[in-house]
Amino acid sequence: MEADPLSSSSSGWNVPYKSHLEKKKLRTFSRFLEVQCWKSPEMAPLEQTFAAVAQACAQISRMVQRAQTDDIYGVATGKDGEQLEENVQGEVQQKLDVVCNEIMLRAFCGSSDSIAAVASEEEDDARLCSAVMDNQVTVGDYVAVFDPIDGSKNVDSSLPVGTIFGIYKYKRTPPAGTGSFLQKGTEMVAAGYALYSATTVLVLTMGNGVDGFTLDPDKREFFHTHPDMRIPACGPLVCFNEGLFNTMSPPIRAYLKQVKTAGIVKSDGTKIAASGRYVGALVADAHNVLINGGLYGYPGTVTKPNGKIRLMYESNPMAMILEQAGGAGSTGKGRIREVEPTEIHQRVPTFLGSVDNIFELEQCVQYYGEDDEADSA
């Protein structure tokens, strides 16, 4: 009989190897929801919705892992084999975009009667849940917004991707259409994201703090691994796509030069060295910032003066999460969640992170101004 190659005797390791790893005794996501909805009865109508979204994220996690072997990576094509038209964002849809969009639509609209309508980053217009599920009547007191697969191009390179969602109260005047979604981020009642990476993590806020859950790949269930998540008041991470540096506005270039040469200033006046990170998926970079502190930024550029990040599907939900964790979300000139939306696919410059980092960025923008020359920095 062959020796176990991982045993201490055959490998020469100085630590014992356990063939059957012990599971931590953690609360399940479903139990967490049960307790939280008991504590906050106003959230009870959404309990089934959150549970369905968690199941959808577990399903998407599995699909991301199997994208290469099951041929669901790359550009989406129609029945004729031709590439699908660009979505409303002017982006080429990936196969995962299409499949994951359908999964999230059904999670929100098919799990309960709480959601009246949905708006997806992948679709031109908002949709009534009765149209999604082919029902006769649309009911529900809430509307949901989501980005089904953030950073889908990363899948081709085996890099992290994610899902983002937010929920608003349904304003019945006008009827559930585009107008029902044009609410400030301050009106959002819940938000969350899932990160599909080394582990699959689901992060959720219902307006009373932030909690994180890790998917157990054996049980296919989320467990409460990150209770009461808090972002450090100041952190070293600087998550920008610096390949676009020369197209950014002078104040943002000045800020990046400043933190790289002089460090990041904390509220007590001391400084810490900056550490550059950028994955190319908002969820991945923002989660890194939430855990370790720092700043994620996607500013406006020469070709995209409002940046790339969508206010409703990405900026507002992520800003709510960061704020609930003790951080901040800014456009560079003010709070993201105070922006008055004018259309459902609106984009805004987006900065998410620790309060000290956000303050320093806003001070830089105010000091240098949009019209100053970059060399003045």
C-alpha cells in the first residue's frame, strides 16, 4: 500500500496532516437572515429574496469555475453563431454576462412577491417582474438593480469577478418603470455583492452594518465568516487603472503623484506608504479596500468624463456598503449617494474607501481644481 504523499512520515514535514479537516462551527446565511429579519421586521419581506440571491451567487460561482471546461467563456453569440450586438453600455457581451443576467433576474423575480421590477446593467430598460416570470400581476414593495457579472472579461484570465446588487422601495407613482428606479443612493434599503475568487464571499448590508459570508464548496452553503465588517480609517491601498493616467483630470493626477511620492496622510498627521493594487473588477478591488483599507478609484477621463462605473448598479450599492462599514463613497466632489440620477445607465466618477483616504482625495480635487494644468502638481 502506497504511503500518503501528504503524511508527515512520507514528506518529512514537521507538522501533522489531517486527512479529514474539521469544519468551523459557523452560523449559516439562512439562520443569519432569520435572526436579522426578526430584529428588523421591516426587512422580513425581503428574507426570501436575499436567500434566493445567495443561491444564485452560489450557482454563478460554480459557473465561473467551470467557464473554461463548459465553454461558457468568451464573447456571447446568437443561434446563428454571430457575435451579439453590444449592450446598452456599448460593451461586447460575454457569454457569462448573458447567462448570469438570467440567473439574477429569476432570483429577484421568482423567489417571492416582494420585488415588483428589476433593472440590469446588461439590459436597455427596466422590466416588471411579471414580464420576467410571465405572470399576470406585478406586486411587491421593492425594486432591485444589479450587475450580474462585474469584470466578466477577467474570467478568460482566471482573475476575480463579482456580482453587485441593490434594493430600493418601490415608488408607485409613476408605475414601476424607469422612473421608479431614479432614486438617490440614500434611498437604498439594502445592498450586497459576491466576490468569486480564491473563495466565494457574499457581503450584505441591510442598513445596520455589514456582514460577510463564505461559500462552503462541500455543503454549497454560505456561512457567517465576517461579522460586523469594518474598514480601517486609513489604509495603504491605491486601486486605480494607472494605464489611463495621462487621460485623467489634473487633480486626480496630482493626487496619485502625491500619494506615491509623499505617502498617504492619516487624520493624526502621520503618513503611511502607498501600495498600488488593481485587478480590473470593481468588486475585487473594493473588497480588498474594505478588508485592508485604502482607496479604489475610477475617475473621469478625456474620452469618458463621467468615468465607467454605473451609478445605480455599481456605485450606489458599493457606496452604501462602504459607508455602513465605516468608510465613504465619493465622486471626488461629494457623496456618491447624494447624486440625483437622471437615467438608469448613468455613470459617475467613483471613489470608494477609507474616510481618511477619501478626505485626502477630495481635498486634492478642491485644491487643484478641474482647470489647472497637470504640471502644476
